[in-house]
Amino acid sequence: MLETEIMIKSDNPIYGSLTIPAEKGTFPAVLIIAGSGPLDRNGNDRKGKFQTNLYRDLAHYMAKLGFVTLRYDKIGTGKRDGDLLTVGLSDLVADAKLAFSFLLSHPNVDKEKVIVCGHSEGTIIATAIAETMNPAGLMLLAGGVDNLIEALAKQRQLAYKELLAQPGFQGWLNRKLKVDIKGEKQTQNLMNKMINSDMDVIKFQLFFKQPAKYFREHNQYNVRAALKNVSCPVFAIQGDKDPLVDNQALTELADLVQGNYEYHIIPDMEHGLKNQPEPKNILNHKKLFKKTLNRPFKEEALEKITTWLANNFLGEKTAK
């Protein structure tokens, strides 16, 4: 395969990596859209705390199957200028639309077979692209159906449950202090300030900057309503050890999307599509995530991804 650096013209030029299979000709293509936070095209943060290489490895895997792949830096990450704190959902979607259009115009890409693939928050952005730009397929990895505000609310409830169930003095103290009620009240106060603001960034408790535009626009976006406008094939996959998603939400796809769909809940898989035999735990999520960084992709997940891509977009070509 051949990987090249690309630049897409915009007010803030988009830099990314285009990976093309070694053979000559045109190929189906996959646009990979990153999840939340300051992650670059490869899935890594600038401070080096989370060097996942998730999107790089995923792109290379798909290229070996016979797909052109494109992944790109979000605003304020990698080679991109700007401050991610000021970025809203509309900005993230605008970047994805430009990247999707770039793939459509590339000479090595089969324009009838361009797929959008989102991971985590990227599933929301990918859904917005599928709703408006009619891709050949929509892939939802470690997300889907819920919007960001709904997903965060479910994460908080899981965290409260774990806090209240802690053994010994700590659990007793959490229950005594009603950390769930107090925590939710504080969160809702902050959320209301951001939603009712017209600023990109606000300060909370005098010092803490919060991305008001980001949360305001996510709050306004109805993923379920958007999915009802999606007619291309849809593929969704989540892990049963992933505390950041609601596996049950994927069952709603049957009543939402217009075309063919399939979803899979993979045993012992976490948010980064890696193997996690350890119990699901949202309070220790970051520690568990670091433990899985050097583990390979969950084999069952790769098998499901490979089968769906091959059956829908490779035709008589065989996966390599």
C-alpha cells in the first residue's frame, strides 16, 4: 500500500493521510472520522498520554482489504491550527464533508463506493454525513443512535451506580453525601449555562473554561431523526465491556434506518476495539484503556468488519 500526506483547502487547511492499496486501479474508499477529544488523524494526543494509533491501524487494515482510506487531523490537533476548545459540532461536520468530497474526487476512488466510518463521537459526525451526502455505507464503531448529551448522561448514571456500590467506608460516605444527586445537579447547572449561552467558550466557577458551542450544538442534534434519513447500508459494532456506550441503543436501528443494517455486540471488547477480559468499570475506564493500548484489535470485531465490507463493496474481489 502507498500512504501520502494530503492537504484539503479550507479556511483552516485540513491535513491528513491517504492510504491506497498497492495495485493499480480504482477502489472503494473509507473516510475515518475520529472520536472526541484532542486526537489527531492517528488517534493520538499531543501530550502523549494516549498514543492509541487506533485510526492509523484501522486505516492500514482496511487498505490491505482493498480500500482507499482517508484520516485527518481535527482542528487544534496534529498539523491543524486552531483551538479545539472553540470548535462546535458544525465545525467537525464541515471538516468531514470536505474530506468526503475529497475522496469522491480522487482518481483512485470508486465514486459509487465511498463509505463513512465514525468512531465514538465520530459516529455522530458520520451520521450527519450519511444524512446529507448519501455515502455508499455508514459504519458506527463504539457509538451510534444516542447523541453526545444522551451518551454522557448514561455514563454519569453508570458512574453514580458504581460510586454508591463501592464497599466499606467509601461507599457509605458516597451514599451519605448523595454524590449522585449533588453531582447531577452540578452537571445540569453547567450544561444549562452552556446551552443557554451564545459564546463559543464560557468560564465555570470563575476559572474553568468550557466548550459551550460544542455542547450546545451537540444538544441540538437529533441523531435518531438523522438516521431516519439514511438509506445506505449501516454497520454498527460495540463491545460489551465498553462503559461509554449503551449497547441497547443499537436495537433501535431497525426502526430508524431505511436500508439494510446490522449490528454486533462483541464480548470482552472495550471502547478502542481491543480485547478486555477485565470487568467493565467506568470509574477505572482510563486505567483500563491504558492497559489495552498495546493489545491487538479484537479478532471477532475485525472479522465482522471484514465480512461486511467484503460483502457490500468488494464484489468479486477477495479480501487479502
